[in-house]
Amino acid sequence: MKFCPECGKDLKGSTKFCPECGYNIQSIISNDIQSGTEIKSNSINGDDESTSEIWQESIQKTTRELGDNLEESVERIFKDRGYETSLRQRLRGKSGQLNEIDVLAKRNKITVAIECKNYDESRKIGIAEIRNFVAKLEDLDINRGFFITSSDFSSDAVGWAQNNPNEKQLELWDGSTFMEQFKATVLGRTNSKIVRIENGIEPKGNIDDFTNLTLHNADRVTLRRCDLIFHPFHIVTFNLNEEFKTPDKQIHTSHNSGSYFVDGLSGEIIYHQDDHGYVFETSDDEEKQFVKEIENYNPVGKLELTQKTGSQIIKVEPSIASNDAQFRVRIHASKDNQSRVPYEVRVSKDTYESRDFLHKPDPNKITTKSRLVLVPKVDIEFESKEYSYSRIVFPASEIWVKDEIAKCKHLIGSKHTFAVCEICGIAKCEKDIMVDDNDTCFCKKHAPQDLKDKNKRSIIPDKLKKFSFRK
């Protein structure tokens, strides 16, 4: 393929998506597999290994040359957010070493370093890569970093990033989050006052209420962005009802039914439920909340929402077609429903030997049906001096899954923030903020020396009050 079928842009190499419009080239390949590849199977073993191998090979081909396009597309997102950007910068750090930054973004006093990794979807980013990136941030004295990949992160990497010992503001974007942000930037925005959404879950209340701050000096914080984003998911129901024979010629049946939740942007299956129970295929809190929203709220056939000044309502179109999602579910359901069936083989006149037969259902005999659901989330960005803060809220349930400006990290847990520093803009709890006689707030690093001395003198009597002296 030399051009994008959606917008006509010339494509270099075998990219995973169009850098102009975000169209998922991978979905075309999967459709080619569907129409041009016979799934080798029979009533005994239903073998789908050849299909899986072709699928994985196609995915790898589409990601080999994504690297530069990924960086350019990320740069476009941050330019849209008001940053001045530059690609592939080599910066000398405090250690004297040169650090390569894929995308460097600057806005006012904020500097953001962005690492981009082009991996196929089977390879996850691990702790080592996150640690190396944080080491770069530390060496360059940059507070905020984004690690963006076309694949996903291991659960250990996510946990370490959230509690990194350097206390860097680190945001991780997997393939789905990146595609959501890219398509929202390039295709999703509209100037229309009324936005119509089909098959969307209805948000509750006033979206502006989610931007409220309880800080002592909330006037020192600027609201940079408040986007109501509708993220697409394919809900694919399946039914398996198959007869098969074991080598001893006995007939058996395989039954199961349920549904899979497929991310409409990445094609990733994040959850499935069937006759045997349910399984979360993700450890990400945001993706888990998407599942809960879909389970707890029914989509509305047609929604009409009013777009207010200073905010955006963005409907993100799916990159994965319905038949592509169903194809993935059939392959996945076949693997999930493998079973071992005991049977006996006669090895001599009076002797039988017990063996196990591994049955893999034929994907072609699994029936599927898909429906599209658009799940709303509110994506908010605040700014104060050298720091920016992200807040993500699900407006249907009013569940907050992320609120960087509200949490002050400590060795054990976190505390609610009290104020932002007048000098650098870092949000800290009451323990880590000093307030002078003019009601000006400072972090410990930037507080004037006389305020630090005054604070020390006041701490000693407070500590003594905790002791009781007895004879």
C-alpha cells in the first residue's frame, strides 16, 4: 500500500496508521487475511495456529517503519496543545552525558520530554525502559515526561512509573491512548455548537464541575484544556456450539457463550465474560473503568450535547472495523475454549491406556455479533508555573481515575494537596507548604529563609504538646 485509502496521503514503508488522518492500515491487512486466507481446521483438532502466525506476521510488518511517523504524530498532538516542539534533540545533562529526547515540548515555563517507542503489540514496555527514561529526566532536570508506545506497558512498569522514587510527573500512553489523543486532535474537533453522538453513554450533570479546585490558592492555577472525549468500543457477543471427535471415535460437544470488549482504536481485548465467569485482560485503571461504564450504563441511540466556549466535545471514530473486531474475538475465543478430553487407547488385547486429547475449537464455527458503544471521559489539563497536571473523570458514573493536582506523594501513600508553590507551581500538601504573613504559599525548596526559620521555631512547641510528663 502506497497511499492512505481514507485521506489519500502517500505512505512511506509499511506504517501501522496514516500520520495525516490516523486511519488504521492494520485493519485492512486483517480484512485481507479474512478474505484471502483459509483457516486450516477439521472436526478433530480445529487448528488455528496458521491463522495466528499470519496475523502476527502482518502486525510486525505494519510496525517496522512506524518510528519516525510516531514521533511526528506525537509532535502534532503537543503542538495542538500550545507547545513549541522539536524532534530528536541531544541535550547535555548534569552528568555531562548527552541524552537523546525523541520529542521536546515547551510551553511558558513548562518543559516536557517525550519518549516514543515503536513496538508491535505483542511486546510490552518493561520497567527497565521506564527507569532509563526517568534517569534522563533526572539528568536534564525536567519534571514532566511522557512515555508513548504503539504497544502496551507491563503491569510492573505501570506500578513503578506511578511511584517512581524521583517523584517525576510521568504519564504513560499505550497504543489506544495515543490513537485516542491523535484522532481527537486531527479528526475529532468541531466548531459546531451542537454535537450529535450515536450509541453513546450519557454524561451526568455539568462537565464544568469536574474542573473545580479546592486548593488554598486555586487562582494560581490555569485551566488549559477540558475535553469530553467519546472513546469507541466494540462489544462482540459470541456463541460456540461445536461437535468434535476424539481419536477413539467418541463424539463430544463444546459449548460456551458470552461477550468480549474490544478497544475500537487499538483492537485490544480488555475484558471478556462467558458461561464460566469473567476476566479482565488489562491491569490499567482507566481501561477497567471503561469496562464498568459499559456494564453499568446503557448507550443512548442519539445524544445531542451543547459545546461550551473553552471546552471541546470530541467523538473519536473507531480505527478497527466491526468485522475486524469479530475476527479477533473468534481467534481469541478459540484459544480461550481449548479443552483436554480424556480417552482410552487399546495397546494390547486386554490393556488400555488413558490419554488426553487437546481440542481447539474451529474459529469459523464460532458465531459473533458486534455493536459499537461510545464511552465518555473528561480529559482535563491544569497548569501552574513549571508544572502541568492531568485529571481524568468518567462523567456517567462521576468516577475520578486520575487527579495529579490533588495528590501529594509521600513514602507511605499520599496526602491531599493544600496549595501550589508561588515560585514553581508544584502542588503540595499542608505539611510541605509554607505560608507567609501575606498568605503567599511556597514549597520547601523555594520558601524564603526567614519563613523556613519561623516554621522551624513553630514546629518545636507543636511537637512538645504531644508529650505528657509524669512523675
